[in-house]
Amino acid sequence: MGSRSGKTAVMIGAGNIGRGFIGAAFAASGYETVFIDVDEELVRKINKRGEYPVRILLPDGGRRDTKVRGVRAVSGKDTGAAAAEIARAEICATAVGVRAMHLIAPELALGLALRTRESGPPLNIIVCENLLDAGARLKEFVTALLPEEVVSEADRMTGYPEAVIGRMVPIQTDEMKDGDPLRICVEKYAFLPVDRAAFKGKIPRIDGMVPLDKFEYYVKRKLFIHNLSHAAVAYLGLLKGYTYIAEAVDDADILFLAYGAMRESAAALDCENPGDAANLRRSIDSLLYRFTNSALGDTCSRVASDPIRKLGKNDRIIGALGNCEKFGLPVHYIAAVAGATVFALEQVLDKGENMPKLGDITGLAADSEAYNMIVALGTACSEAMVRGEDVVAALRRAVVKLAGDITIL
């Protein structure tokens, strides 16, 4: 089934974000949407039906069912077929996860090489991955595989605009699928900021997509407010024994610590982009409300996955900490989140598996104030567990004293 306009969009990755957000936005904008995915059974099912259901889960427990029509799929294992779709597309996007970005480079390189030989129009590849400079990283992977004679032309006609993923899509349980393996359940919020300056040629109109200037700031805002707080709630929730994000954020101690980290990070972001304080406050309030959506069934274990990467120097926790230090601002609550994350990591390591050194994970110097603060707060968690106390409550008391917030002791 083709689109009414004859336009084609390629969505690399037919997972939660691919089908639940970006691919659906392409289809709503009048594009025939072609998914590229290595899950051949998923590809077969999409092609058999030419559509799939999306269920919007509302915070009040209600729901709204819609269908995404005019879609088909190609196996990512068939590099030639995938490349042919990329070569003829009007727009392209990726949502495969940071660790898989290099795996999609061959089909992109071949598709771009075909496109340059046919003198096609510019192609913009919207990079929907949670990583600073994700567009530049993907471009490096692709350029390394391009034939030397087309590198210059491919660079001229290809844009790699980064996007901020503005919709939460949890792991789909059997209950959410409700008898349909193609069903995707999502939250209502659907907002896709993109880097205006990175586009080549005319910027297409995509449902929910908003081109923005000073885009690096908005990436930081997503990473150092949304992703930071999501991680905070998840790791603290695990320490408290909660299964779901919605129940964890309803815990007063967890909410207090997560809000403190968001507040510290927002202060640095406001220094970076003066005048944005009101928007940052609204963003914080909106996020904490969105986290309470129990209908999403989002789990602490899913959000807390891959803690070593999330403790990386430029990622959501230590990256936010470094951004605060750049402006000489306090980092007590962000350090508390880091300490909780380190402690949670220690709990999930297999017996006999050595705990990585904190400095190696975070890039922090062992004699730095932030390093010692994280160690001290992580130790407070350990000591509380040994005493049989509530670990998160103990962490809250420790960070309040450390921060000198005597008015709330």
C-alpha cells in the first residue's frame, strides 16, 4: 500500500521508538513508511498486513486506539534491498540504539552511494539515539564505508540531524499487545525536536517534528533533565524494591532525590542558555507527572539497564555533574544519584565479578571532590543496608547533611 502522495520514508529500526513514534509520525505526514529491521518475523508480519495498531495509554487509565497504515518492511539482513530503499527515500530516520549504530552503516553507505550515482536530491537521516553528537558518530561510521570517489558528493547531499526523542515507549508486555504482536503502547506526549542546522536542502514537515536552533543545548536538556531523572527514579526504585517507575516516583524519598538532581542540573542549563529557567521548571514538572503514568507499565529494571554506560563521562549522570561543575554549581543530589547507581551496580554483579573502578567508569579523578562525594554517598547506602535500614531514606539524610540544607533536616 503506497502513500497518497507517493513519498517514501525509511525507518531503520522497527522497535518501540521506530513503530511507536517516528514511523507513526512519518505515516501521519503522508509518507509510505518502509521499516528496515533484522527481525525477519516482524518484517513478515508488517508486510502481511500493511498496517499496525498503536494504543495511547492515558494517565487517567483511559486509552485511545489508532492504526498506522501504508507501511511495509525490508529485512536489514538484505543489505542490497535495504540500500535500494534508502537510495529512493525522501526522508530517513534511525532508532536502533547507540550500540547498534555501526551495524546499520553498511546499508546506509551502499544506499548513499547508489543515490549519488543517480544524482538524487539531498537525503536527511534523522538520528534518534540517546547520545551527544550521535549524528556525527553515525556519519563517521557511514563515511568510513563509502567508496572514495563518492565521499565528497555524499557529504554534500546527506544531512545527519539529531533528534531528541520526546515520547516514552516501554517494553511491550503480552498484556499490552492484547492479542496482537504488532501492537505498540505509548504515552500521549509526542514531540520531536530536531537540529535545524544539520538538514541539507528543504526541511520536510513531519507530524510532531520541531526544527530548533542551538540544538546541542536541547540534547543536553533531554539528557541532563529527562534521562538523568528517569535513571534516578529507576536506580533508587531498585534499591527500594519497586518494580515500576510509576510506583517508585510516588515514593517521597525518591521524588525528593530525583527532584534535587533535576534542580541542580537545570541551574547549569539555565547558565548555558540564560532565560530558559521557566521552561526548565515546566519540563521538570511535566516529566515528574509523566513518570506517574502507571498504564505504561515501565519498569525500573528496563530504565536502569546498562549502568556502566549510563555512568559514563558524557552520559546522563556524570555528564550532568560535569555541566554543573563547569559553572561552579553544587552537585550534591546528582552525586547521590551516582552513588545510588554505583551501589545498585554492585548488587547486580555476578559473584566473583570484579566491580569496575569508579574512575575508569566515570572519568573522574580519584582526588576530585565529586569522586569523593559519590564514594561517600555510596558508602552511606552500603552502611544502611548492613544495618538493615531503608537505603534510600539513609541516602536522603546523608545528602541533605552534605548539601547543608539545614532548613529541611
